Amino acid sequence: MNNNFPKLAMAKFSEQYKGQKLISMHATNPEPFSQAELEQTIGQSFESILKNVNLGFAADEGTLALRQTLATNLYDGIFADDVITHAGAQEVLFCAFHALLHPGDKVLAVAPIFEPLVQIPLNIGCGVSYVHLDSNNDWSLNLDDVEKQFSSGCRLFVINFPHNPTGATLSGVELQNIINLCRKYDVWLLSDEVFRGLEHDLTYRLPAVAAIYQKGISVGVISKAYAVPGIRVGWLVCQDKQLRDRVLDIKGYLSICNSQIDEKLASEILKAPEKLLNRNLKIIIENKRLLKDIQSISGVDIDIIIPEVGCCVFTIINPGQITSTDLVKKIAKHSNYLLYPSDLFKTDVNALRIGFGGKKFNEFVHMYKT
Ligand SMILES: Cc1ncc(COP(=O)(O)O)c(C=O)c1O
């Protein structure tokens, strides 16, 4: 069997718990909408949206209606032509990395990290190095470390703020400084922005990198910040036409185009993005208040850096205790909850990823409340 696509560590990890009916408490997206709640939130029924939907193939780059909705409602200074829609963010990542990278290229990434953001470049044959968020300093990013890495050569810098798994973010000034460094060293910047919109206060919202940097690629999806994973629509935004053309060539080997049904639903749903985000943020803010109540899990002391964005935390296991993998096993066995251990995120920090965007998060907290 050919091994060009090694199984992702996340998939390998989840496989061992298959069929055990554990309650996921590691999700990074808010509670998914039900159809009824979504229809009520946007004030339209799926039936009315899908009346006379076109059942032919959609355009490869995505329907104009959806690309216009995305450009107008989610971004400033972005046009429909800058957008390509995909079957999820995962397909965006696959196409963007393959469009940009050659074997031997150097890629820099912020760790801890969502595995595909580095595993796809590694599969291509790139050299990947990391700048680590500082767990002793509110998960901050040291830009001197970034510049040091850029100065020895770098084709692409991969960032993801709001950040999975730590819930960290950048200030607007830090983002601008990153872009200044990218310009200085001629580095492409891939910004995974799938949690953009989940800032607990609007002042934390960052501009999309595609809107402020010609070599910036912004990645979005309806499954994360908007909490509709059952509609499989993600998008790439980039002002560079050559890059977009190459992405389309590669998409031609994958989904080719999205389902018209998904695109039609997404284009109506995302006409009112703030309505969806407000519902999600209401759950998140309520649950966030409970985070301070968890000081230990299964008798193990932990430390939580309370995030200002997103709905996941990377709870640090206090030194000298159990490994995160063993703790996850213990929790699954005794409490029926599934969390993610830190070894899935390319980091030495011993931590657990916990999602707090779900409606049942209070039950989880109740179990461990001190
Ligand atoms: C940071 C990040 N990017 C991209 C994705 C992929 O999103 P999707 O599976 O909806 O394509 C995820 C999924 O967890 C993610 O956490």
C-alpha cells in the first residue's frame, strides 16, 4: 500500500475510542445549529432557500452568489473574484499548500498547531520549523524568533489566530508587524482564520490577512465560527491571481466544485453572519464564566489561561503529574468524556484541549467543580 498520506495523529488517536460512545469535550466549534434553530436565526426556511435550486454542477471557483456574499459580508476590501469556495477548510489547506510549495521549501509554523497545517507541507517534502507560543506568558508569540527564522530563508509562514488549541490571539499591531516581516523577507503568509468572528469582544477582531497583504491567504469555513459543520463549505481568499489559478488546477483533482445545495444554503445563511455569531458568542460567554471553576480534573491540578477569543482552551497540567495522554485515558474510562492530549499538537507543553462552546459544557464543569 502506498504511504503518501500517513494517517493523521488526530485520526489515529480518535480511532481507539471508536464505538465507545464518549461525549466529545474537545470540539473547537460552538454547538452546531439544528435546522430549526438556524432557520429561526436567519428568518428563512431551507425549503424556501432551496426552491428552484440549480442541480447542475456549480462553477469550479464557486457560485458568484456565494463568493459575493462572502466578500461583502465577511471582509473589507475583498471582491468576489478574490474568493474560491471549497469542500471545507481542509480542502482549502490542501490546495493552497500544494499550489505554493515544492519539496525542500522551508515553512515556518506557530506551535502548538492543528496538525494538517504542518502535515500537508511535510507530506510535500518541505522542511517545517516552529515558533512556539509561550505558555508562561499568556501564549504570546515572540516576533524576534519569527525574524530569526525568516532571515535563514522561508517560503511560507503559517498562522492561526484565533488559535486552536490555546485560544490565543494577536494584537492588531503584532499582526501588522508579522506582515511587515513577511514583506521584508518576501514570505507568503497563510492565515487560518476559521475562528474569526468568535472574538469575545469585537475589539479583538483582526483584519483578514488577504485584505492587507498581497501574498496573504485567508482561510474560512462555515463549520467553525458559524457552527454549521453539516454544510460542507470553506473558502480561500487571496488577491494573487496566479495563486488562485493554481489552486483551481489542484481543486480539479479533488471536489472540482461544491454541491449547489450547500452553496445556496451557505450564501443565504452568511448574509447574516452576525446573527449566527451572536448566538454562538452567547453560549461561549456563558460557558467561559465556568472555566475558573475547574482547577483540577480527575484529581490532577491544571492551569487555565482564560481566552478572549474562540471556544477552546489548552489546560496546562501542573508539573510533575501524569502525561496528558494518560490523563485523557483516565478521564475517558472514569467519566465518559473525550478530550485531546497535547501530543496531537506538535508541542512539548503537557496539556489538554477542552472545548467550551457546547451546550453541555456546564455538565462537564459540574463533574470537576472544586
Ligand atoms: C484551525 C483549523 N483549520 C481548519 C480546520 C478544518 O475545518 P473543516 O474540517 O471544517 O474543513 C480545522 C478543523 O478542526 C481547524 O481547527
